[in-house]
Amino acid sequence: MVLKYNYIVTMASITVRNIPADVLGKIKALSSIEKRSVNNEILVILERGTYDEYEDKLQKRKYLSKATQIEIWKRLAGTWEDSRSAKEIIEDIYAHRTGGRDVQL
């Protein structure tokens, strides 16, 4: 897997606290299987995970910049046409509302 980004990468150090024992155990087991240090195994896991997460978010969201979103909304503003009166639209909204679900506290 080759990752390419359009920015300069600097090496940084972080401290991760409160790693659950079972997660750390799995990381140690993986590092042993792959013959990597625990640190390198964590880097591999982070790289794979962030790549998958990033790609997943882009696929689901079809990301648009904030400026593009604002421009789209500006173009759409005031263009909606409806032959119904405001009263009819409001009644339609109320008629199609659901009561929600029952919640027991």
C-alpha cells in the first residue's frame, strides 16, 4: 500500500495513555508475529486505520470544501418554487410528522 499526500510530513512523538490491556496484548502479539517493534506495529496499524477511515469518509461524504458548500447554498437560496400557500406547506409539514418512538425512562 502506497500512501501519497500533498503536504510535508514531519516526524512527531505522542503519548497514548490508558490503552486497554487486551488491546496492548493484541498489538504485542501482532508485533511478534510480524517481527516488528511494538512502536512500529502501532505505526502500521495507525497508517492502515487512518487510510481506511479517511477513504471511507471521502466515499460517504463526497467532501466539498466549506467555500463550495456556501456557494451552493447561495445559488439555491430563493430558488425553491411551490404553488402551495405558506399555510398549506405548514399543514403538510405537521401532517407528515411522526410521533417519534416510545421511550421508557
